[in-house]
Amino acid sequence: MKKFMIFYMADPAAFETMMQNSTPETRKKGMEAWMHWMTAHKGSIVDGGAPLGKTRRVDAKGAKDVKNGIGGYSVVQADSHDAAAKMFSKDHPHLQMLGAWVEIVEIMPMPGM
């Protein structure tokens, strides 16, 4: 089986607005939906992942804070990219957020390892 890194993406401003407007009830309902999805796919989940915080970019000129649309990650296993994508149907909890999407990146084996 191949492994895939899943990035839960959204416009940073839309995500911030959603978090500011959420209530304890909507957060609880959202977590229940995530737990249901994770249970339904437990055989394919390598690492359930977590939300991600601020980003610090480092290059040859130094380090600085930047914004990106990555809100969290997971690692799943599947036979193919298409099989991995099927785990993320239109009713996936992350895709219920306006303007959200998922990026699926194959984790390639290290040569010689």
C-alpha cells in the first residue's frame, strides 16, 4: 500500500471567521463528525493528524512568519491516489466548511532505504 499525506486546506481568512463564529455546540458536532469519519476509515488511517498552527518560513535570507491555507494534516494508506481520494467524499467533515478543500500528496519511498 502507498502512503499519502493529506492537507486540510481553506482560505486563512475564511477559516479564522469560521473559528470565531463557532459555538461549543457546533464544535462538538464537528468533532463527532470527524470521529465518525475516522472510525469508518480506521483501517486506512496511518496517522489521524492534528490541526496546524502558525507557519514560519526559513530560506537563505532568514526566517519570517507567513500565512498559508493548511489547517491540518493526516496520513492515510491506499492502493492509489484515486483510492485515497475516495475517502474524502463531499460529506467529509472538513469539506463542510465554505471554501475548504483537501490536497492528497503521495509520500514517496526514500531511494536506497
